[in-house]
Amino acid sequence: MKLNEKLGARVRASWRYLLGSLTGLVNRVRSGLGPQFRRPNTK
């Protein structure tokens, strides 16, 4: 059955979307709060 493959692809896509939106939100909050929350080792 290909249902499991389809489900896995959908889960991976939704996880990628969630992670992307979360990183975007974190970046926006971090840049909004200022440089004191930025780690110096991240490029």
C-alpha cells in the first residue's frame, strides 16, 4: 500500500513548514529584541 508513503510525505512537508515558520518567527523576535539575544557564534 502507498498510503503510508503518502502520509509520511505529508508529515515531512508539514514538519518542514512548521520548522520554517518557527525559525522565521524566532529570527523576527530576535532581530526585534536586539543584539543582546544574538549568540556571537551563529553566522
